[in-house]
Amino acid sequence: MVPWKDGKANHGHSCIKGRFAYGWATHRERILNPMIRETITDPWREVSWEEAIAHAASEFKRIQAQYGRLSVGGITSSRCTSEEAYLVQS
């Protein structure tokens, strides 16, 4: 990752977490299984990967049906592989 050299907030420097944080991948409190909730006030519940993917797909379809095809987008990062970034593109 290379920071924007003219960045006013960081004066061209990466933050420590953004540049050197790799402990998150093996952190003892890392969540390893998918979790969903129906509303923001509901508690998270652990689900299977199949249920999580089906839930995400149905929510994308619901949002697009209500607000149009361009209402859903994706964000990727420098921590993603090229293959993961490819999957996010439109």
C-alpha cells in the first residue's frame, strides 16, 4: 500500500494499522463464522455460509428492486487479492 503523498490529514504517511497491521488475521477474538441480524436492534446470530450468502443475495435483490440496479456497490482494499478485487467490479 502506498499513501497519497499530498494527503493533508496524514502528510503522506500511512497509519500504523493500515501499513503494518497483520495481527488481525490470527487474533484470538477474530470472528470465523458468518453472522446476520434482521434489524440493527436484533442481536447477531451465527449462521451457515449458505444462509449468510442467501441472506446477502436476497437483501441485494430487495434493495435493487426498491432503489434501482445502481443502488448497490462494493468497496475493496489493498488487503484484498487481485481475484477478490475483480469480483467486486460491476
